[in-house]
Amino acid sequence: MQTFLGKTAAHIWAQHPVEDLKDVAVVMPSQRGVLYLKKELALQGDRPFLSPSFFTIEEFAIQMTQSHLIDPISLLFEAYHCFKEVDPKVDFDRFISWGQMMLKDFDTLDMYLVDPFQLFSFLSEAKSLERWGEEYGEPNPEKFKTPHTESYFKLYDHLLEVYGRLRSRLETLGLVYRGLAYRHLHDHLEQDQALPKTFKKIYFVGFNALSKGEESIIRLLIKQGLAQTLWDADAYYVENKYHRAGTWIRDYAKIESPAYLSRGPFKWMGRDLLEAPKRVELIGTANPSAQVFIALDTIRKWQAEHGSEEQVALVLADEGLLDQVLLFVGEFKDRLNITMGFSLKKTAIFSWMTKWFKI
């Protein structure tokens, strides 16, 4: 069966002559996908070629706005500086405890292209007291005012000004956080401004559950005739309206939907989960550790039968077994693709550092 990334590579090769690949951009959700799509392009090519430009969606937004991503610690200090200008009494020790949450909210606000004035006005003291009065049937909501509520709402009254000051400060420095990069790129495209680098085609590959900012960026590029979307979708999820995994793609895939996110026919809607034959084998083990040895033995047998290039996925129900797996998978190191988390505390370097500090 052809993989999604193999199908994507074949599509790119079919659409562009080899000399044009350098003028193509491919945007993917993660660097892992970028790595394996590059491998597929190389395997399907019959000659040396200059690779397309590859980006994650975050990298694409930052580079296309010619900005630089600010690191979280510097962003926190910049936010404190701006808040200090609005409220000189703010204490850094207290600010650092809720400042990160504030910045996360700013990031989400920009990612979803929310109007900051409307949002923070809604959270203002007058509006909130009005809602409380309606909720509790109180004709005089002013009675809810206390020193604590006044302090609480004072913070929200400051947020809009802090947001504006922080945004202006970062723009002056040529810096952005993720959500702000999305907002800048969306605003540039909405004003029909050209991208700083000219691409013959931009492919958005393998996305799902996009934020409003990401949707709008892709839709504007499609409208300009620059972008094409390629989806790893299956009818098993999409055609079942009760299946939550297909919630977003159902809208993206319907040509009559205002959220339709494709140029021309939707590429692609597979039926592998519904129609492709499947083989499932259940093996009982005496204890969890035995799973590791049985899995590795099964991989060896599969490799002997189908060849070392055949793809295999090893999915552990218990991530705690990963440290045992890592002791024995050296023979498969050339095809290893680990996607699970591994605690730093379980590594030899952590033990070494702990002993070093004790000494």
C-alpha cells in the first residue's frame, strides 16, 4: 500500500519538472513529516535535484513576515516591562506566576485572529458585573463590588493596553511570538501584499484541526492561486458524522461548506480503513517485559520476509517499557522512528550529572 507521504512525493514530481522543484514550498505540521517527505522525494527521483523549501507552519509564518521568534524567557521580561509601564506597582515575583498564562492567552488570541478590543472589553468590570446581575437576578449589580473584585477587574482593564504595548515593542525589535507571526502573515495576505520569497506553488500537507489563523492564511493563499492542500483523510472518519476524529476535515472537505479548504477537487479522501484488508494477531504474554522481546522477534521475522526497507510501527501501550526497548533496538537503528516521550531522569547522563553535583 502506498503511504500518504509517498503519494505526496509522487504528486509533487508529477506536477513540476525537476528544474522547478527549487521554486516549490512544502509546509507541514512538524519536522518529523518534513524529514520523511524529503526521503520519499529522494527515493522517487531519478537524478540529483535542488530540493523544495520545507517549513513547519510556524517557520513559514515567521519567515514570510521576515521576523524572528522571541524565546519564552525574553518574552516574559518584555511583557513585564510593558506591564510595569501601565502599573508601576506590579511586583515581578507575583507577575511571573501569572504572566506566562497571560502570554499564552495573547498567543491564542492572535492564533485565532480574535479582536483584542472586543475580547478585553467583554472582560471589563462593567460588562462582567452586568452579566453577574443578569445571572443572579440582581437589579443592582454594583453591590458585587468589593476590594477583591476591583483588584481582579483592574488586571483585565490593563490587559488591552499591555497587549498593545507588547505588540508595538516586539514589532519595533523585529520579534514575534508564534500567534503574532500568524496574525502578521494573515494581515499581509489580506492586504494583497506579496510574500518576501516568490514560490510557484506552496503545498500544505497533512494538516488537521487548524486554528482560525492557519485556516485564513491557507485560504488566502489558495485564493491567490499559490497554494494547494493535500490531506491524509479517510472516509472512515469523515463520512461518519458522529466520529470526532473527522470533525474538522468534514468541513474542509465539503465543497459547499464555507470552510472548504482546497483548490479544485479535494486531495485526498482514502478508503483504506473501510476497504483495505487487515490482519490482526493477538499474542498473550506472561508479563509486560515479555512484550518487548516478542515485539522485537516479530520485527525480525517481518524483516526477513519483506526486507529491511519495509516500514514497521512499534506502538507501546505502556510508555514505561520504552527504556527496555531502547536497550535492544540497536539492530534496527537505521529504520528507527521513536515518537514517544522519554524522561531525562532515565538516561545515563542524568545519573552522571547527579553524581557529579554530589561530588
